[in-house]
Amino acid sequence: MRGFETLVASIVRNTPLHRPSVLTPASMRRILQITEGITANIFHMINDLAIAAIVSGHEQITDEMIEQWQPEFDVEAAFA
């Protein structure tokens, strides 16, 4: 989990947001659950969240945003 947290923190830190995004352990677990730890999925999710943060004017990714985020498609259905 430590390597996963480091990866997510690095990706989030490199988003073009004006405010820092501090993620709780619960948010990290949620990201892992949604993305299944797949690097491409993590990048996709963080990118979507960063865009939403910019559009909303909040300029940071929040725990609430992570909890509410839904993938654009069902990963399992895409590979069925």
C-alpha cells in the first residue's frame, strides 16, 4: 500500500491545481478500490478529479469528490 500511496501522492502533486489536495487514508482506499491499482486507471481518475476541481473553482481534490467519483464506463463490461 505504501508504494500505491506514494504513486497517488505524486500524481496529485503534479496536477495543475492551485490548492494542495490532502487525501485521507479512506480516500486512498477508495482510489485503490475503484482503480484496482492499475496505473492507467489511477491517472485517469486523478485527471478527471483535477478537471472537476478546476471547473468547480475549488482548485483541489477533496475526499468528497473521490467518494462521489464514478468511472465513465464499467471496467468489467469493457473487457467482457
